[in-house]
Amino acid sequence: MADSPILAEEAELYRIAKAIHSEIYSIDSHCDTPMYFRYGIDIGKTNPAWILNPKDLGAETENEPVRYNLKVDIPQMQAGWLDAVFMVAYLKQGARDDSSLRQTVEKTGSIIREIIAQVEKNRTVAGIARSSGDLKQLKAEGRKAIFIGIENGYGIGKDIRNIRKFAGLGVRYITLSHNGDNDLCDAAVDSFSEHNGLSAFGEKVVREMNRLGVMVDISHTSEKTSFDAVALSTCPVIASHSSVKALCNHPRNISDQLMQAIAAKGGVIQICIYPQFLREDGNATVTDVVNHIDYVTQTVGIDHVGIGSDFDGGGGIQGVNAANELPQITLELLRRNYSKDAIAKIWGGNLMRVMDAVQKQQ
Ligand SMILES: [Zn+2]
């Protein structure tokens, strides 16, 4: 019986992809997995599906409970040839009085400590990474690298000293806002344009992040805030999980002008695997993910694109729905003739370059 030429070709692509991943560093720059720690999951294990009530996670509308499978854990990272992930402390935007801010800052610290505890519990297979050097070291040891981020500058309250405190715990980026304006800036979604971009406090925050080597993340911020942050920052900025506005008109996506500004400063746009950021009808596949990567590459070059899934925060599409399915992106990049060097840049090289530049400036 003759072999199927299509399957033989796919098998060859799979072999090439696996060989490439053994030599490059792959990073997913955004997942919200810590939101699920409260359900007693262990990132070192394959966790059974559980019944999740979206209201428990702060959904405002009454949603039907769903059966949920965690999208990021060490076994799925191993299966997906993923070397590193940014796990973030997500703070839902809420009230901004002193008492609420105090509670929010406390919550930020407690989520960060939970991330560290999860990694500590699994230290034979994972470690906390604070730099590209840490990632290289962990990969050499056969362990997964867990980086820490904060999703929403609300998490530092109004006290600039909290940036140093959280950076000391390992935080490598802060997303300046989530949905809704905060004391730092205006957001892309649910905004009243309270500050017309970055506030005076937000400017201080960006300067302090530059000083401490913490990456400035403009995913979730308004167009004006994003331009303000890029202009003010003395080192490259990132969009940790955003896609391309020209391909999918969503306020969370990056316009061509903003893309050019980010690239001109040496930054990187990490394409988000959130269905509604990839296609307006939400029916996205890996073809759309790589269409967005193609677009950034063709518009500002191969040095300014990466991947930030938003898994366990709403990210995930048919075919690329959890960390173990991420190699589908590599296969599609190979089908479109991306070189090994280009794939290395997309999967982590670009973000590592930015991390190095931001830390070197200290
Ligand atoms: Zn987000």
C-alpha cells in the first residue's frame, strides 16, 4: 500500500517542528491560569475537568456553569514544546478609594505568592524565571520557566513603591490597565477617557518601571495611552496579548500607526489567540493566528512579533485551544516557509531581546 503524500508531508513537518523547538526558546507571554488556583489545581499535574461557575470569576451576568479544562499546566507545556509562560496576577478593575486600593495591592501580592508557591511545589519540573538567562538555564535543566506579570496597573494602587516591591518578587511586566480606566491611564475598553491617555501618576509609573527593568505592557490600554507610554518609555514596550486591528477591528487590537511606533522603539506585539481579536466573527483557526503574524512581519518586520495566548483568560480557538496544541502554530509557520531563525524570533527571541534591553538599562 502506498503512503499518503499529504500525511507523509505532515509527518515530515512535525519532525522538523519538533527539532526546531529543541533548539529555540518558546515563550507564551500571557496566561491567566492563576485565576483558577482557587479551585485547588496543581500546575504540575494534569488536572481533571471541573464544573466552573463563571460568576465565581467575577462575570457580571448570570452564566451557565461550564465544564472546564485548564489550558496551561506543566504537562501541557511539555506536550506543546513550550519552554516558558508568563503567569499573571490579574486584578479586575474596581473601586479606587483608599480602602479598595489597599485591598487590591494586597491581592496582587497574594496572587504572586501563589504563583511562586505553585512553582516551588513543582521545582523538579519548573522554576521562576526573571531573565532570559534564567530561561536558558531552566531549559538546559529540562525545567519549564514561569515568568510573572501583573495584569492591570490597578494592582499597584497609588503607591509607586509597590513597583519595587513586586519587581522584587519577580514581576517582569505590568499591563498598565485592564478594561476600565484606572489611576494610571485610560483603557481600550469601558473607558470614559478620564485622563486623555497616561495620567501624571501613570507617567511616574512608566519611569519607575524603566528604572527597575520591568517591561511596560500596553495591551488593554487606549490608543492614546499606548502612544503616550511608547513615547515616554526609555526602552522598548510590549503588547503582551493583542492582535492586529487591520485584520480584525477590535478596540483591544493594535493599529498600524501604533505598531510602527512600538517597532520603532524596538518593542514587540505578541499575537493573542483570543477568537474575537483574530476574526470579527470569532470563528478563528490557526490560519488566522498566522495571518496576524504575517501582517506584523510584513508591516514592521520579523523582529517585532511574538505570541501571547491569553489561555485561561478567554484565549483559545479550534485547534489551538491549550498549551499542548501550540505546535500547530509552528507547523503553519513552516507551511508558509518561515525559516528556523524567523520561528525562533517569533516564539521567544524577540521578547527575550526586549527583556534584555529593559533590564540592561537599569
Ligand atoms: Zn487581558
